[in-house]
Amino acid sequence: MTFDLQRFANVRRSEVPALLASVAFFFCVLTALMVVRPAREALGMRSGLDAVRWLFLGTAVVTLAVNPAFGFLVSRFRRITFIAVTYLFFAASLLVFWWLLAFAPERTGEISGRVFYVWFSVFNLFSTTVFWALMVDRFSLEQSKRLFGVVAVGGTLGAMFGPWLAWTYVERIGTANLILVAVAFLMLAVVAAWVVARLQPESLREVVPGDTTLPLVAPEEEVIGGTSWDGFLDVVRSPYLLGISAFVLIMTIMATFIYFTRLQMVAAMTDVVDQQTGLFAQIDFWTQFATFLLQLLITGHIMKRLGVAVAMVLLPVTLTLGFLGLALTGSFAALILLEAAFKAMQRGITRPARETLFTVADREDRYKSKAVIDTFVYRTGDVVGAWTEGFLGKLGGGVLTLTAIVVPAAVVWAGLSVWLAREQGRIAKARSEAR
């Protein structure tokens, strides 16, 4: 007997407890991230946009340095242990920044703002990577196509709630105290992760009896093993993982073009930190609201009925149409519409679809290689996009020049999306036949 939500969200009764825990987990993670993200933007801009480009480079370097440490945790500890350690470490770090902002504001100048910008950027990627790693480890390919869209809704609700909190309360309690809110939600995320780890192994075997696409879940006490550098080596050796890396690289370069245009707009409006925090929070809120509507109405059905390829190709198409519209109008309204559409498609449809690609990967790759792709490769795309945009700006290249780069890149991006979806199907079929 199916649950009443099956018609709406393709959810079965036995999946509901683990699904709700996963939604709560993602809600807490994204709330923690998004309540302080506007502060990151405002503090990072104190030194100007050229400095932000250097901060992108610094973030990529720090991410490269942190990846071996994360790989060591994955290799030596139980999965739920290194997940908890990751979130607790970032929570403790947040408390340090809160103390600086609250009790030593005279020391919180440009240097500390830059440190916070880089640290938050690393925190942002690792926190979401750890979440999705647990998801692809516990849900099968068949489940991921149905449920990841629903799970992503939880993240979007958190990504809406966080900016709303910042937007509403930043002028009452100040930027520093928003950090305490983030710490509280990270603690809740650790609890939710533990609940997911306890619920999903049992429900996994009840979803579709005899389904050969179900992953072989190792006991929770079993560690993954290997070395801290295995993630990098596996990415280089695997055409499939290299393809996912290329997809992420192109996506982040395109997103960075949009990002720096937004920074320029806000910088022209005000130079007061709390006001900039509020403006960024408003932009984030409305962008996430558009994402929520998209997820609520169509995300789960797109992957289930049209497949992963269509879900991934929609983002390059959206980007192309958005930049063409921006080139024709040149207005700030068109830019905000482009950013809202791009992020809504990216987070509401493309991200869940991209995460399904890892459901056919080895368990080690779901944590180690995935962390490399979602952090270092992602930040490398940020650096390439930031310096490309800055170079074109110094040459006098405007939106038309960016559009001339974006359109052919989007064509390649779309072709890569189709190839990855076909490879996913081929790998899944080969593994099913081998069992």
C-alpha cells in the first residue's frame, strides 16, 4: 500500500521516516549556511572586488589543503563519526569568529573579514558535500530519482529561512549574533544526521524487495579505509568522475560571472556592512523562494519521468536564455531574474540530478572523490570564473562579451550532461548484471 504522498512526490510509506529526517538534516545545514552567508559577502567586500578575486584563489588553496584532512577522517573513522566531527569543527570555528565580532570589533577589520570569507567558503562546500555524501550512500539510484527532489526542498526551505532571519534581525541583533544562530542549527544537523544513519539501513531493504539497483550498505561500524589522497587519484583515473568534474567546473565558472555582477550592484548601493548584509539576504531570500516553487511543482517528476539527462540539460538552457536576455536589456532587473532562474534551476533540479550520478559510484568515491569534486574542483571553477570576469572587465568587455563566452560553453555543458546520464545508466546496468 502506498503512502498518500506518492502521487505528489513519489514517496512510499516505508521511506517516510528516513526521508523526513533527511529533509530536516538539509534544512538545518542550509539554515546555518544562509543565515551567515550575507555577512560573508559584506565582510569580504570591505577591501573591494579585486580583493574578492584574490579571496577566491585563497579559498581554492585552503580547500586543497583541507581535502587530505577530510580524506583522513573518512579513511579512519565510522561514517557518522566523521560527519559529526566535520559539523562540530565548523561550529567551534564559528564561535571564534562570533567572539571576535562581539568582543573585539576593533580587531575585526579587513584582514579578519578576508579570513572569514575564505573560511566560510570552505565551510559552505564541505557541509553540503558531507550531507549529500550521506544521501547517496544510503539511497539507491531508483530512490534518488524519486526522493532527492523532495530532500532538496528541505534545503531550500532552510536556504529561505536563513536569509529571512538575517534580513529581519540583522539590524536588531547585529551581524555577530547571527553566527550563534548558525551554531545552533549545526548542532541540530548533527542530531538529524544520526537519525538518518539509524533509519535508512532498515528502510532501504524494504523499499523494493528484490530490486537489484539497491546499493550494498556496509555496517555503520565499518570504516572506509584507504589513504587521504585516494579521492584525487580516483578522480584522475575515472573518465566518469572526470566528466562530473568537468560538469561542476563549467557550472561554477558560469555562476561566478553572475556572482561578481551582483557584487558590483550591491557595492554601488551602500558601503555599510549591516545594510549590505540585509541587501544580500533579500536577494538570497527571493532566489530561494523561486527555487522552492520550482521544487514543489516539478523537480521530483522531472527526474522520474524525463530522466537525469533532461534534468541536467535544463541548467545550460536556462543560463543561455538568461544571458541573452541580459545582453538585450542590460538592466539590473534582468540580472536578478537571471540569478534567480539560474540558482532555482541549479538547486531545485540540477543538484539533485547531479547527486544521483554518485549512486552508481563505489562507496569510497561517494565520500572521498565526491569531496574533491564538490570542494576543490568547485573552487577551481570559482577562481577561473573570477579572474576571467576581471580580465574581461579591464579590457572593457561587458555583458555582450560574457554572453559570447557563455553560449558555446553552455552547448558543451549540455552535451556533457547527456553523456554523464548515459554513463550512469551503463554503469548501473553492468553492476546489476554482475550481481
